[in-house]
Amino acid sequence: MPEPLTPESFRADLAEFLYLRPDEVDLEESPLSAGLDSLRIVTLLERWQAAGADVSFVDLAERTSFAQWWRLLDERRGGTARADT
């Protein structure tokens, strides 16, 4: 069973695909500007769906920052988004 989706795991997932440390991920950055292509986004999406987030590729594509992605993922997993992520 996949690990639950948390702000820390979200940041760690992004860092893995951006070849950064989690603390280097700028949540205000645009996913495309940061270097994510559609294949990496789909791979992340599948990981987050397996962790219980009910989101689609289109849902993510409509948002322009990692912070917006987190707020969506948090809402769709039944949590409340934290302002510090």
C-alpha cells in the first residue's frame, strides 16, 4: 500500500523528479518552468492517485504552481491544505 500523501511526501516526490532536495523545491514555481514534462507529471499523478488523491491530469494542468497542485491534492484527499507548503 502506498504511503499517505502529506506535504512532506508531496515535496519529496517533486524533488525526486526535479533532481533537487525537498527543501530546494519552490512551491510557487510553475511545474513546466521547473522542468516537468507531461510524462513526469503523469507518473507523479499515478503515484498520488495510488495514495488516494482523486485528481486528473487536466486538474493539474489547470493549475500554475506546485502550491496550487498541493491545495488541490489536499482537498481531493479530504484534508485541509496547510499554508506553509
